[in-house]
Amino acid sequence: MAVRHRLIKTTPQAVWDVLADGGQYANWVVGTSGSAPCRGQWPQVGSAITYEVGLGPLRLRNETVVRRCEEGTALELEAIAGPLGTARIAIELRPWGEQCLAIVDEHPLRGAGGVLHNMGVEAVIQLRHRAMLARLARLCEDGAGEQRRPDPAPAPEPGAGRA
């Protein structure tokens, strides 16, 4: 079971805002492109998004379904990859001071992925998670700062306030 964590320098709510946007999926999940909601209201249980995975010139269309959602703290997904099988991906968000500890836990559920799962595959998943959490952190830290920072007060014009 591949478990990885990362301290993200923003609030758990800012991280949740990215996770709860199905259109952002391809921006933080390594190997995917062009995500779009296809069923239900993401991230409600049973909702799904589609995305593409590119392997050279080959393009595979896959689907990810929400299996568990605790708004703001936990999102569990089942990634369905056709003949490769399915995988469970659990993302937990914990407050850590004023920051967020994001924990990802992934393991195969069905199909070839489960049969072929070994220490080598586990190492590849760990590398993928490292890159995925780095992307998620970048999205959240960049976006969160801009969205949550109050507008600065305008600078007074020179000579203003003098009578």
C-alpha cells in the first residue's frame, strides 16, 4: 500500500477547494489530461469524472468515481482503468497549525493491477505520489494566497489629506 504525505503551506479548506473541483483533476494527478465531470455533482458520492491517459501515441479514456466524501477532510476515489483494473485512492486532509497535512493512500482493488502489484510497482506509485502532491501543493499555495488574501488598501495619493 503506497502511502505518502506532504505539508502544504495553506489551509485544509484551500486544498479541499482544489480537490472539490473536478475540472482541476488533470492539473494535479500525474499522467492525466483533460478531466471533465461526467456524472453527478463532484465530489458527491457516486459522482465521476473522465480523463485521458497518454502512453506515447495511445490515448486511453478512464473514469474516476467518488466512493467516500467527508467535505473538507477526506476524499476516497476509485480509478477505473479498463483492463488494468481499478485502484482505491484515499486523500485525507489534516490541519497542521495554519497549514494542511495531505496524506494519499493508494492500492489496487481489482484486475491486472492487483495481480501484478509488487514492490517495484509500489516504488513507481511512491514516485508518482511525490510528483502528484507537489503539483497539488503548487496549485493550492499559488491559488490560495491569491484567493484568500484581502485586497490591499489603495496607497494614498501624494499630497492627499493636506489642507
